[in-house]
Amino acid sequence: MNKTLLLFVFLLLLIGQTFAQKVLQTGKQVQKYIVVEAQRRITKNGHSSYAPYEPFQTRTVQLLQDFHPPVKPPELSRYGGWKAHPRKATGFFHVEKIGKRWWAIDPEGYLYFNMAVNSITTGKSERNEKAVIDKFGSAQNWILQTIGMLQENGFNCAGSWSDYQSIVEANESLEKPLAYTINWNFMSSYGRERGGTYQQPGHTGYPNDAIFVFDPEFEIFCDKHARQVLAYKEDPNLFGYFSDNEMPFKLKSLDNFLSLPLQDAGHQAAEMYMKEQGITREQITDKHREEFMAVVGEKYFSIVSKAIKRYDPNHMYIGARFYGEEKHHEKFMRAAGKYLDVVTNNYYNYWTPDSSHLADWTTWTGKPFIITEYYTKGEDSGMPNQSGAGWIVHTQKDRGLFYQNYNLALLESKNCVGWHYFKYQDNDPDAKGVDPSNTDANKGIVNNYYEVWQPMMEKMKELNSLVYNLIDYFDKE
């Protein structure tokens, strides 16, 4: 074999080794990653499908250089807060910026990182209902055992669409309560009363993607709707309120509102904006679109925040779960940030969160953020996995590896105060009348018989139990 051929073979081996275990530079740290294969969701001409498997760089706890898990886990408060660094207790959850990092603070005054699962509720299909009785004996036993399972694996909160009423009742008998959130659905509830809304995959649809925020009746409705929070005003276990989910805050909002009927309040508001700017429809630019997008946000968040805080000044207003382009527009985010305690974003299509996004959201709003939706689906579940927005991976272990990689980037950002994984239970293909985005996918941490996907959960628990140590590790870099 000649020297040229030997050199060629050596280079091939070197490239292969580098691909399998690459070295990433992060400041002074050197961190290795493994490769996990995944299928990304692609949408073309309104139709969704999945691309072929491709490799993705994946960091894990065990591959962090110079990170050594402690022999003794950190001492935690009854809420899962970190007892090592007490702050002033207010009796309720709140957020603070301490040094360069944002923190949630639990009711007892301890640093707290919010780790939740969405949709902690029993399924409504015949199979799900039977499985609850077979496994737990009753709905009461289900919630008590489920809270125990979540806390055992490092979760300390219930995310959106959870059965918060059952959690409130269970907390009365628990030494360690589970924090919870409530989504009050201000705009979608008003829309059902007003008329004009419809179901889209994952969220409520509005005419021409134009919400009813300029209706004079909306503010009156919000004041009445917000009185429900009085029942929870004094509960220290409540983490915060969502006001809605995935509303269409679009760059084309100005165009969308102008396309409404002439007598519609939204159309009239758009015409008024154009008159103030001294422009015609032909003169609309993206600068005008961005400004009007912020006008819509200002109107919505000012009304809803005022209503919530009037009846409950104790608890945090944690946003409307942004899901689209709105979170990447500075003017809109600045408008929303004036009224939020925490920004909440549903953040898909990123195997590893983009560090520039994580920085921009807090720079623009002046507030920390929580990622309130993300997930992967395992091929080994045997489910079709065609509905929903998450990735598809080969195995449940790969789902857990994704969880570690994704959340390590959030911890590293210093602006994140929590994550909410979507979701508690897999979709049941036999269920009737469900949201089109939740029909056939392995999204849950448990299956349709309430059995935990253990290989995934092992990786989740490993990360969750080390959150405070990992924060300390990243802050000392």
C-alpha cells in the first residue's frame, strides 16, 4: 500500500471518529456529544410529513467535562426549591434576577427551578378510563400516586391543561405539594361566547387570524372572567396563570385585520393605525406590520394583565404560550414584556435551542422565560406518530437523551426559569373528538395504561435531580 493510500485511509478514520464523538468549545469548557438520529417534521403546501432520519449532536449530563455529580443530593424545600441559598419569602412564587441569572423563588424563599409536565389528567377514552380503575382503583388514588411518581423523578409542577382541581384537593393531604398552573383562556372563551372561533390543530382559530382584542366588549368580558382567580388568590401552591394558548400574533396582522368586514372593530382599529401613520394599503411596509403587531400585543396584554392583577395581585401572570413568529419580533416582545412576570414560549423544530433566541427573549422583554411545550416521539412505541409537531426518534432512551440535550442549553442560558414537557400521557388513537394534533402519537411520559416509559424517565430523572448542581456548574464556567 503506497503512502498516498495510507494517508487517505487515515483521514477517513479520523473523520469518522470526529463525526461520532465531536468536541464542542463552550468558553473554557470542552464538551463532547453523542449522535442521536431523529426525523424532523416538515410542512409543504399546508401538508406535514417527516424527513428521513438524520444525525443530531446531543449533549448529556455524563459527557459534561469536569462535571461531577455530588455524592449527596442538594437539600430541597417542600416545593423542590434549593435550600442552599435562601431569599426573602413572600408566601408565593415569584421571580428575581440574582447576579447574571434569573430565578424563580418558591413561597418559602428558596431558589426554585420549575420543572413540569403538561396535561396531567386522565384520558377520556374508554380504554383510558378502564385503565385508571384497573391500575389505581379510583381517580383519587390516581392523582396521589401520579404526584408521587412525578416528584420521585424530579418534577415539581403541573403544566397547562392539567387537572388542577384534583391537584389542589390532593395537596391538602401532602407534606410536599405539587405546584400547578391554570390556563384561563381569556380570548378563546370570549370567542366562544361571541362566535367566530374554530378548532385548529393545537389551538383555537380566529377569523383571518385576527383576534377580537379591539372589541369593546372584550375588556368587559375579561374583568368578569378574571373573577374566577379569587378562588386561588391565597393558595401558595399556585405557580402562575396563563391567559391563553398559541394565539395568532402574526407579522401580517395589519393585513389580516384590514381583511375583516368594514364594521368589525378590528378592521376599524387597523384603519385608524394607517390614518395615524398617513399611509395607504399600497404603502404598507414590514416596518408598519411590526408596529401594528406590537399594537395588537399591547392591547391584549394590557387588558388581560389588568384584569388578573385586579383580583389576584399575589400570583404571577405567565403569558399566553407564544408558538410562532411573534417571539422573534423585538417590538412585539417589548410590548408584551411590560405586562408579564414570565414569558412562556412553545418552542419546536430545534433539537438544541438557539442561544441567540434565549438571549433575545429576555433582552427584549426584561423578563425570564419558560419553555412550555416541546417533545419527541419514539418509534419503538409502535404508534403511528404522525400527529403533532415533535421529532421522531428510534427509542425511548433517545427521547430521554433529547430531553437532556435540549434542557442543558436552557440551563446554560441563565434566562430560563423552567420547562414544561408535553405531555403526561400518550395520545389514544381510539379517543373520539380530540384535537387533530393529538390523535396517534407517543408524546407522553406514560402510555395509555398509565405505565411509565422507563428508559426515557431514567434520563429525565438524572437531569432533573441535578438541576441545581448543573446551574452551579454552568455559572462557574
